[in-house]
Amino acid sequence: MSVVMDPTSEQSPSSRERLVRPDRLEGLTVGLLDISKPRGDVFLDRLDALLTGRGIAVRRYMKPTVAKPAPLPLRQQMIGEVDVVIEGLAD
């Protein structure tokens, strides 16, 4: 059981089971989420090239601002389109 801390004014921590990570990415669609930090796109561009070079399907997403969590519609879109998400952090 993991404790998830929400930095956006939570009153008490929530608990949930961790999702099982896939053994391999082949056959899955990977979402790459740019959180709008400077140079995050540089990291994700390279990762995109590496994954697509291995024949792995990639979808790209971007948060409108680094200062807030991803908007609900964006999170719902990712849930419907990809199997796993990699979030790019940089500076």
C-alpha cells in the first residue's frame, strides 16, 4: 500500500495500491507527458525517438503549466489513449 501525498491542499493523505508495471513496452502505447518545464521537451524528444525506433507506439501530451496538476480532461484523454505514461521533468 502506498501513501499518495497531494501537494494541492490535501487535508489527509490518501492510500491506494500501486499499479503493476508492465514487464515490457512492446505492444503497448506509451504516453509522454511534458509538464511544461524548460527543456522537458528535449528529454521527451530523445525518449520518443528511442521508443519509436524500437517499434513502440508513442503519444505526446503537454500540461498547460508546470504550476498546476494536469487538467482532468487531459488526464482522461491519456487514460483512454495509452497504456503507460512517462512524465518528463527537466530544467
